[in-house]
Amino acid sequence: RGDAIVQLDWNVGEIMKKLDRLNLTDNTLVIFVSDNGPVLDDGYDDFANEELGNHKPAGPYSGGKYTVREGGTRTPFITYWKGKIQPGISDKMVSTVDLAASIAALTGVVLPDDGIVDSYNLLGALLGKHGSKGRDHIISQDNGLRGTYGIRVGEWKLQRHDAKKMYNGDLSMKTSAVPQYALYNLKNDIGETTNVADEYPEVTTKLKSKLQGIIDNGRSRN
């Protein structure tokens, strides 16, 4: 896995150098993003678990790939456009699915109403424009085998587990028993360790309704 990271870094460098050689850097939006959070035990005999040591691939987040926890959905997301994007860090919430609508807007392509129905035009956020907005909500889902959803609105994150157990994304691939609904305040609990659904029933009910409404509609973009 270390070799894979080294190769990835080299490949990105070669792409950037190629853009420079072709004089395309000023006219190219470069996007670097991962499709999911980290996973160690993914069916390969690569000694990832044995060589992990004290490293925490997901940092302060819990879970990883195949989960709706923040460790499975929060990934590096870098945009670069020489002369058009100023260096900085954004707290805007975006999703990789938004790349479709955003790039369509950038290139003047009009999306049909029934096309890419969960993609939002967040070009301003991707370009770091002052006053731009990100998503007001985001929905995540596991790989479809366990019926697990997550919906985040602001600092609140609701997990819905239709299965009786949830894959934790830990090293041993263990599952744990969970309530069907669990609410977390990401501002105070980024690791999603304390379920506060009983303490905030109104928030829980509101997010349950919003999630179910989107599922029933089969789309999130109006």
C-alpha cells in the first residue's frame, strides 16, 4: 500500500508536468479526490493490518469504507486551477456526485430534469468563490447490502440502520448491534460515539422525515 501511494503521488506529478509542457495549466481545472474512506481488510493478503502500527487511516473519524460513518465518507477533496482558485481551506459541504452538475455548468451543458438527479451545481464552492454555498444536506449509503443510510444537515448526522447489525469498518471486520436510528452532533462528537437521539427527539424526527422523503422521491435535486 505504501508503494501504491508513492505511485499515485508520482502519477499526479507527471500529469501536472504534462499540463505545463502543453501550456494547458492555465485552462485546466484539476480535481483530486478519493471515492471513499480507508479500508484495511479488503480481501487482499497485503499485510495491511499487520503493518498498521499506530497509524489511524481515518484520523479522528470512526468507520471506513463500506460504512456511512464520517470515516467512510469524508475524503480528501482538492481543486486546483492556476490563477483562478486561491489557495485555502473550505468548510463547504460537497459530494463527488456534485461534480457532474458543477462541470456541466462550467462547460455550458444543460442537465435534463431526469439526469443525475442527486447532483448539485456547486461550482462556486469548488472554485473557492467568496460567498459561495455548499450543500445544505448530504445523504450517504452503504454498499446496498445492509440497508444503512446517513443524512447530515449542518452539525447533525442521523444514521438509519434497517439491518440489526452494522459493519464498523474496523480491522477485524466485526459488526455491532445498533438501534435503527442514531443521532450525532458532529460539532461536539466528530467520532460519532454518543447517540443523542433521545435527547433531541425533534431533530431526530425532522431528519428521519427528510431522509424518507428523499428515498420516496427517488431524488434529492428539485
